Amino acid sequence: MDTILILDFGSQTTQLIGRRIRDIGVYSKIYPGDADLSRVLTQDVKGVILSGSPSSVYDQDAPEPDESVYSLNIPILGICYGLQRIIHDHGGKVSSLEKKEYGRAKIHFMESQALFNGISDGFISWMSHGDTIERVAPGFRIAAYTENNLPAFIVHDEKKISGIQFHPEVTHTQGGCRILENFSLKICGAKKEWNVETYLGQIRKQISNRVGKKEILLLTSGGVDSTVAAVLLLSALRPQKVHLMYIDSGLMRKMETEEVRTLLESLGAEHLHIINASERFLKALRGVTDPEEKRRIIGDLFIRVQDEETRKLGINCAYLAQGTLYTDMIESGKGVGKKAQVIKSHHNVRSPLVEEKREQGLVIEPLSDLYKDEVRALGRHLGLPTETVKRHPFPGPGLGVRILGEVTREKCEILKEADFIYIHELKRRGLYDQIWQAFTVLLPVRSVGVSGDSRRYGYVLALRAVISKDGMTADVYPFSAGDLLEISAKITNSVKEIGRVVYDISSKPPATIEWE
Ligand code: XMP
């Protein structure tokens, strides 16, 4: 399938470049900026994008691409740092600006260029750079400037190499998608071959080739990702070979286990194993307050319980499957450059036990190439119930990262009740489907209140509701004041341990969606 390869130098928006290109219908794949191209290049790669970066080209450990990238004879587009990298690597000069160019800036063309087909002169672009091109490299030419007279678009006369200083992937850039479309379709000549059906055909074939007649175990949570993964496995392999295991960690939402059982049974699973391990999880979490430590403990325990239970059940599965998404891999620092930071270690990606299996080639992650909305589209295509497809994401460590600080049974029960009321209210008000993710967080503080004539010392509960496309960035959902007031009253009236409700009004970035 025609592919645009993106080399990631650590920019916050690299993901968006990949997303936008897939939205155009062209397959895109992100690799670490320093990826060995001899290993990742195939005939299908029609163009390369060099991403932005928090680094400067003159930093001592600035990320560099495999130098063969410049002799590939396929189109290359540098974005921000990517452009500076190109110019620096070809003998030009990049220098630091006295004042960072940040935010909106108009772009003026010196000549017409295929990259800007359909875009008018003076369009608004989004800038975020502290360096600029002081001197272009031999053979390169500046073909557009920003309103501040800084080079905005540089092109090589003979080689198919060009670069832009602004970020077309960010929605603030007018016609940004058109620019990426011009690059992918017109300049690289890539065909629009990326869609759910093509993917489905490919992935089914891959799964059946890899697993063959061996048995496979999928840890399911009842969420969209693992449910879609389950349907995929059940349709690509013989159902007798597929074992679905659901481990109730005690950190799931109210009534979740029963709902998941009904759902998984309806999928035609022949081997469904529901394990209650809540005591073990709560015991392991006793006294633990650090979020990453909690994630590690929960993640490892999931794998350990799964290992013990499969042994007890006498199942001998050669393969382990997981519903890991592309974004899980990226946020866990996998699939991105060496300097990428681990934002949160999504337990299914970084658990040492899974890592060991992954190294042996025994982990199948059929969704690890997909973004959340692509998984939802796949779920719809596979005929999953709308309610399942539209379920809000729920983190693997569950309520473990929504009870800030130490997790106790009492706090779990309080949070389950409050969350149940919140979600029920959102559904009843027709708001649930407008929101990407909504949940409650139990804070490790108590505050004073009154109940009747007596003083009450209750927990503080935070409500969270965000809108997002893929969880990489998120905006706060703008509830009406009436909805917030009513929901707050319902919670404090029903859950006596909660004395105060607050609404989290932070977007991502700088906050993250979860509180831990
Ligand atoms: P953050 O909080 O990083 O969340 O903005 C982005 C998305 O990822 C989910 N999330 C997790 N999912 N294990 C998971 O499986 C985790 O440890 C984890 N932490 C966050 C979060 O719910 C949101 O959808």
C-alpha cells in the first residue's frame, strides 16, 4: 500500500501529521527520526516527512536522520526542525532567533508551487520555532516568507526536497490539510489506498499467517479496543483456538464485569474465562501512592494472574494478543525516537513480562497501527453494537489511576458509585456521545461541609469531561452551568462520603486527560 513515511524527531505534533495523512486516505507510518532506513524503506514508501523537534540542529545531541534519506530520490518534506535539519545537513546555516516566532503568521509566496495548490497568498500559518534559516544551502531557494520576513518555504531546484517552517498539521494553519494532501497526492503521487476494509483484509491475513493453528490468548477489558481485537481474532482464526480472558481487578466500574460477560458471550467466543482477582490487586496496591508505581504493579499483576490462570486452566497458548493502539505505543515511548519521553507507561506496552514475550515475537497487537477513531470505524464495520463502539476509553489500570494516592476498597466503592451516577446522567441528558471521555476522580483531600446541623468531613470528587479526536490533545467539554449543578447535587445527595464536587477545566496540554 502506498505509504508516506514520517521520521519523528520528537515534536508534540508528529502524531497529527500521521493522522492528517491517513484522513486524506493515504497510509502513513511514523518511525524514529534516526531509524535505519534500509530496514524500514519499502517500494511502497512514496515520500518522507521529517518532523519538528524540541531540539536545535546545533545542539550536541540533536536528532539526525539516516543520511541515506537525502539520496532516496523520492520527495522529502521537512516541517519546522525538519526543514532546518535539511538545510543544516546540506551546508546551510541555521541560527537562533532573538525572539521565538510563535503563533499565527501570514505567509507570502515568491512564486507558485505545487505544494500550495489551492492555497491563497497571505494564508495564516501556525508557527512555533526559535531557530531560523540564516543562509540556505547550495541548490536551495527561498520560495515563501512569513510576514516577519523569515523564510517560510524552501525548495531545492533539482532534488525533490523542500521544507516549510510552519506546521500544516495544526488546525490553526489555514489549508494545512490541503498542503499535506498536495504533498502526498500531487508531489509524491501516493494513491488513496488506506481504508478500513483494506486494513481488515491485510490484518486478518497477517494474523492467520502468524498464528496458524496455534492457540492465542487475548486479555480483554470489554473496552472498544480489546473488543474489536477479540472480534478480529475470532474472525481471522478458528474460534476454538481463541481464548478470551477478563480479569476483574476490582478497579473496574460498577456492574462492568457483568456487562462485559454479556458482551463477550454475544461475540461467539468459545473460551471465555472471567477471573476475579480483586483481592490480590488491592493487596498489592496497599500503601502505594506513586502513579507510575501503581501502573507497574497493576500491569505486572495482570500478566502474572493471566499466567497463573492459564496454567490452572491447562491452556497452552503460544501467543498473547492485546488491543494496544498506535497512540499507546507512542505515549509509552515505543515507535518514536530515542529521545522521546515516556508520558505515561501504558501498562500493556511496557510491562517487562510483555516486553519479554514481544521480543520473542509472541505478542500479537492487531490494532497497534490504528488510532482510536480508526478502531471505532473498524468496530462498526465488524458489526459491533453502537454502544460498545462509542464507549469512552478506559485506562488499563482502571480506577487505580483515578483514586489519587493510595487505593483502598472503601475509596473504590465511593468512586464506583459516583462515576456510575455521573455517566448515567450524561447518557440521560444525551451528552455522553458528544464527549470523548468523561469520568470522576477521587482526590486525596477531604473538605469541610454541613449535613443537616452537623459538620461533615467529606471527600472531594473531580468531574472530568473532554472532547478530543485521538486523546493526544483534548479540550474541556463546555457543560451548561445547569447540568453541572444538577450532576453535582445528584452525586453529593447519593454518595454521602463525598462532600464537594469540582469540575476540571484543564485542556491537554498542559494537563493530561487522566489525573495520574
Ligand atoms: P492521558 O492521561 O495520557 O490519556 O492524557 C490519554 C488516553 O490514554 C488513556 N490512558 C491509559 N490507557 N493505560 C491505558 O490503557 C494507562 O496507563 C493509561 N493512562 C492513560 C487515557 O484514559 C486517555 O484515553
